[in-house]
Amino acid sequence: MSTVLILGGGTGGVVTANVLSKTLDKKTHKIKLIDRNKNHVFYSSFPLLMINKRKPQHLTRELERLNKKGIEFMQSEVKKIDVKQDEVETSKGKIKYDYLIISLGAEHHPETVYGFAEGAYNIYSFTDLIKLSGQLEQLQKGKIVLFISSLPFICPSAPYEMIFLLDAYLRQRGVRKNIELTVVTPETSPEPLAGPKVGESVRRMLKQRDIKLITEAKVLSLDTTQKQLILDHGIHVDGDLFLGIPPQWGPNVLRDTGLVEAGGWIKVDPHTLQTGNERVFAVGDATALRLPVMGILAPKAGIFAHYQAEVVARNLALLSQGKKPKHRYAAKGL
Ligand SMILES: Cc1cc2nc3c(=O)[nH]c(=O)nc-3n(C[C@H](O)[C@H](O)[C@H](O)COP(=O)(O)OP(=O)(O)OC[C@H]3O[C@@H](n4cnc5c(N)ncnc54)[C@H](O)[C@@H]3O)c2cc1C
């Protein structure tokens, strides 16, 4: 009996598990999935949760439901990955594997921006968004500042989707005229990876809706006493309500694996998603996939994680039948 071990029950992990459960022979293969959380969380609906168009329970599914498909779910913390010993250490013990798929996403670090944790809502956090949605329901006036702490950050369109939805929501509530909206970003223009046309049209849409935009901003800290976001060059942005996207990097647990490059993202073959170890694959936000032309990190989004997971799972199914892997990731979704 061989074991396929999947780390992470987010988009990449769950898609990998689902495809494998349909394609692998369960008499000869065990599929195990580990996540620290009990629930899968659907981040794509965070913007709707923020404006009270979704309830928290609409965004989560118990990972234990995977057991019904013959996938063994284990809720525990991944502590160490030893690719030389084919072994993963978890808070519930060590697990040996024959094939490993890493889909641990990105780590979020609000604590690295002074004042963030005390003074801003983390709009990439499920619990913060639930609290924020309650406050927005009551909000009558003031200045809202949505800021991106640093690059790269996952789902580059999300902050713009969120500010446009917020604008529409506040108009619907009839309070938009009393509320100023500002976006602060380190990007040169909105969504630079989508090209100059997209950047121009997002700028135009922001302007039409009277949403201020500050680009090429380096966020230094949040002064909770003065209620100011502090940028470099002595620029201060006043606000009553701060919504932040925290700095993000590859999961700490990957640091000593020998699989990662600078920034902590996993080096993978761009077509097979294989790491430096032939029986270890990585998908989703944790990977260091790059754009072929510019060589910079490709945008990180669930749609890419999904297609990468399909490629890995389908190739593993072929390998398990003694066949040659034939599926290749061609940046579908970009
Ligand atoms: C606000 C917002 C809106 C978005 N909207 C979209 C959208 O519209 N379309 C789109 O395509 N993408 C969207 N995305 C991006 C998308 O959600 C991510 O790209 C996708 O979830 C990445 O999947 P993943 O499997 O790589 O990582 P994740 O989904 O983050 O899953 C990683 C999992 O690993 C677990 N984990 C991490 N470390 C450990 C550990 N040490 N031990 C145990 N478990 C661990 C985590 O608990 C988590 O469940 C959005 C993201 C956000 C934040």
C-alpha cells in the first residue's frame, strides 16, 4: 500500500485530494490530507462577507467530509518536512509518505508592520472580516484607508474588488457622501501584472467613484494615536478605519526543507510542479512560479492552484499505473 500525503486543505490541497480520490486505485493507495484547521475556507467570498452579502457559515466546509470519499483527513500542525526520510512530522506524530504534495499557501504577518495588529482590520483574515462587516453595517461617516503592506500579495485583484464593493455598499446604505475612500499600494499601478490597459481602466473606475489612489507607497507603520498610516518620504495618510493586507511569504515550516528559494516560496518545474525531489510536488500560493517573459513571480490565485492541482493529481494517477505522466501546467487561468 502506498501513501499519497497532501499538506494543506485549501484550494490546492482539496482539489488534489478530490481528483486523486477519483483516479487512484484505493486498494493500493491511501490518500491522506493534513490541515491545522477543522474547516476549508473559501477566500474568494471574503469580499462578499465584508459587505454582509454572505454569512460566515457560507464560506466554510468541514474537511472531515473528505473521509466520505476515502480520503483520510487529519487535523494537525505540520511541524517539519524531511524529504530525505520521506517523512512529515506533525503535532500528532510522524507520517511516512511515498508521494508528497505541498499546498500550504502563504503565511500572513501583520505583526511585522508596527501598529497593524492594534489599529487595522486584516482583510485577508476570516475572523477580522466578520468583525469588520459588523462595523461597516453601522458606519455613518469618516475616512476609510485600504492599504497593501508589501509585494507580493495573494490575489492582486482582491483589494480593488473589495474597495469597489465597499463603495457600492456604502452608496446603497446612503452614507457614501460622508465617507472618504483611499487605496494605498506599493504597486506602480493597480494590478501591474495584468498589463497597462487593466491598470488604466482600474484607475478610471476609481476616479469615477471618487476613490483616492496612492501608488508606489512604502508602508512603514500605523500610528494608532494620531490615526495615520505612515509612508516613506514623510507622507501620512489620515484615516478613521484602516483595512490592511499584511506582508506575506512562504510558510516557515518549508525553510529547512531545501525546497525553497528566497522569500520562502517552493522552487518547482513550471509544467509538472515537481520540486527538487522527484516524489515531492507543490501547488498553489506556496510555489515560486514565475512569468516566463519578465521572470517575476506569477500572480497567486485559487484558479491557478486549482489547475496546478489537477495536473499533479492526474500525473500521479498515471505514475501509479506504471504510465508516463503526460499532463502539463500551461498557466491556465492567466
Ligand atoms: C480576499 C481574497 C479574495 C480572493 N479571491 C480570489 C478569487 O476571486 N479568485 C481566485 O482565483 N483566487 C482568489 N483568492 C486567492 C485564493 O484564495 C488563493 O490563491 C488560494 O486559496 C490558494 O490555495 P492554496 O491551496 O495554495 O493555499 P490556501 O488555500 O491558503 O491553503 C493552505 C492551507 O494550508 C494550511 N496550513 C498552512 N500551514 C500549515 C501547517 N504548518 N500545518 C497545517 N496546515 C497548514 C492552512 O490552514 C490552509 O488551509 C483570494 C484570496 C483572498 C485572501
